[in-house]
Amino acid sequence: MNRRDFLKLLALLAVSTYLGSSTSTKKDRIVIVGAGIVGSALGYELAKAGANVTLIDKAQPGSQASTNSFSWINATYPKQPYAYNFFSQLGIDAYKSLAPELNFQIKWSGSLEWFANKQIETDSFKQLANIMRYKQYTPVEVISASDANQLEPKVIFKKNTKVIFSKSDGAIDALDAIHKLTNQIKQYGGKIIYPCEYLSSNYKNGKLLSIKTNQGEIEADKVIFTSGIDTNALTGKSFLKEATPGIILKSKPTKDAMNRMLIGPGIHVHQQNNGVVVIGEQTGAPPTHKERLKQKPNKFPEIIGKQHGERLLQQTNLLFQEKLNLDLDQISIGWRPLPKDGLPIIGWLPNRPNSYIATMHSGVSLAAIVAKVASQEILDGVSSTLLKEFRPSRFF
Ligand SMILES: Cc1cc2nc3c(=O)[nH]c(=O)nc-3n(C[C@H](O)[C@H](O)[C@H](O)COP(=O)(O)OP(=O)(O)OC[C@H]3O[C@@H](n4cnc5c(N)ncnc54)[C@H](O)[C@@H]3O)c2cc1C
């Protein structure tokens, strides 16, 4: 879809039913709680439209899930039901529209995915067929091992392996994107405040007056929670299940390690435009580590981090014909915000006036589209049919 068609479609899908909050004036004071990729992208769209934006973060922009993510932008077959898949497809279009505005570093190389065993392969192909029943899905092809090798000569694809080639996937440098978004918010006259922790909202006669933070009170006409794994605690509602950890490893920049995103058994790997190789592990933490992980740390104790790093580098090398010789630069633990039913949660909160929420897994894939659609809802008082399936009201 080209940029003009994409923007037209968004306008069409916004219908002007009232959605639980008064329409804003452009100078309403909007405070966004959480400067991950979702809050930063939303703050950018709101500030660009002329709103008075303050974006706060209890630590610093990009300190949580967004930076410790594999950063794969996709609308692949596990994104079901179809409403979610379609929204994710628009997510790709939204990035294509947004990226040139801010010079985002996105590598649109597509992904190759293959499986540990026949059972997983069969189940995945069933899910793929389910999505391909619809008229519109992201360009995808199932290719043979030898065709996959043409695309990715350094990788080992065993004979008879079937590979899903998802052609429109991309990988973004999420921290770089957050820095560009937050800088631009400031250019538009918005404020970015951190460390600044949201504590509570202050209402009078059902009207939001301000929010209380550990840095003092901030006057607000609207508050938006883009607070990732802290969403339950901040809204007093159980939207998310227990966050699960994932290890992300980044190498120092290296030359031409691979062309595409590789979604291999147990390991995901891609190379950013700047040469950094990003590796994500898919098997969660063993139960014996539960105690250490209780506080949801983003870092390992040094020795454990080193051990994990070496183990993951070895595992990654098994995908390749020749060892990659990567220099480990960074290893971190990311915590996934996981809505209880797997679907994004976006919209006005039914139990709190002028309070909006946007939280989801795959927030990196969806940040650009969420920002475009939610900013329309917040500023213009419209209700987008695109978000019909994702309303917070389903939890009440
Ligand atoms: C290992 C791993 C791999 C992943 N891979 C992918 C992928 O490939 N593709 C994809 O689309 N998604 C992926 N995800 C999911 C994705 O990273 C998240 O969905 C996304 O980053 C969520 O963005 P966010 O802005 O909502 O949250 P976050 O980035 O977590 O930002 C929330 C912010 O809110 C702040 N905050 C919290 N409480 C308060 C408070 N009281 N006051 C002020 N600020 C507060 C936090 O400090 C934080 O900065 C992955 C996640 C993990 C962990």
C-alpha cells in the first residue's frame, strides 16, 4: 500500500462515534506515562498534530521491553485472529509511512523461518493456511531448503526442510527510533521528563486535574498509559498476565553476517543496517532461576551473563556453515507485556475519566500504527473500527 492509500484507509476507518472521552482541543495537556516505543511514537503523533505533550518515564526512554526486544516488525501467521493480523499488516505500512519522516533504521529484508521438528512445522503451516484464506495477508511463500540457500548462502538448511519466507518483515533499531521520536517531540514543543514516576491521578467531580509523580504534580487534561509490564499496577486492573523473560544479545558491528531475519529453531537472529547482530532466545528461564528473576532485572550478574552469552553464540553458530566469530557487546533480559488474551489493549479506560491505555505484546511491530490511530481517537474524539477488537472494556 502506498503512503497516500494508507493514510486514506486510516481516515476511512475512523468513524465518529463518541468513545468515552470528550474531544480534545489541540492544547489539552496530555501526559503520557511510559517512554517505550509505544509511548514515544504516540507522543510524536500527538505533538505533530499540535497537542501539548508531556512524556514521562520512571527510568529513562527505552529502558524496558522496547530496547530489550528482538525488534522484528511483522504480520506473520501467529498473529491471529484476522483482525489482529490485519492490524499488524497496517503496522508495517505505518512504519513505511513514518520511517522517512525520522530517518528510522529499518532493514526491510524479510524473514526466513523453519522448525525444530515435523510436528511444529505441520502446526505452523496449518496456522499459515488459516491466514492465507483471507484476501489480504503479508506476502509469504513456502520455499525449499535449496531456494532458502540461494537467499541465505551461509545458513544450513537441512534437506527436505520447508522454509516460510515472509517477504515484507523488517527489523528496527528500537532505541535509535525512540531517541529520534523523543527528540522530535521536543522540537514540536513537548516535554520529556525522566526519571519521573507516575503515582496516581487527581480528579475533581469526575474530571482529571493532574497526575501525581515522585517529582511533583503535573497538570493534565488527559493521561495515557503506555507503561508496558507496569500497566496492571498503574491502572489497578488485571489486563496482563505475568511477564515472561527473553534473552537478547547484541554483537559489536561486523561485516555481512546474513541478509535476512532468521527465525530458526529456538534462536532468532538478524543483522541491523549498522552491522550489529541481534540474537534472541525463545526458550524461557528454567524454574530454578525463579527467585533471582523475581524483581524482573534487565541485566544478569556478570558471570551468568557471560555464560549465557557464550551458550547463545554457540547455538547461533549451529545455524551457519561457518562460525560467525561475533564479538559480544551486550546481553540483556527483556520482559514481555502479555495481555491475558494475547490481543492488544487500546482505548479509553471505562472506569477512569480521560484515561487512555495502549499496551500489547508485539509493541515494536505495532507502535507506528497504534500511534497513528490512537492519536486520532485522543485528539478528535473518534472511534476507529480498526481497534474494535482491542478495547480495554473487554476486561470489565
Ligand atoms: C525478549 C523480547 C523479544 C521481543 N521481540 C519482539 C519482536 O521481535 N517484535 C515485536 O513487535 N515485539 C517484541 N517484543 C515485545 C515488545 O518488545 C513490547 O511489546 C514493546 O516493547 C512494548 O513497548 P512499550 O512501549 O509498550 O513498553 P516498554 O518499552 O516496556 O515501555 C514502558 C515504559 O513505561 C515506563 N513506566 C512503567 N511504569 C511507570 C511509571 N509508574 N511512571 C513512569 N513510567 C513508567 C517504563 O520505565 C518503560 O520505559 C519482545 C519482547 C521481549 C521481552
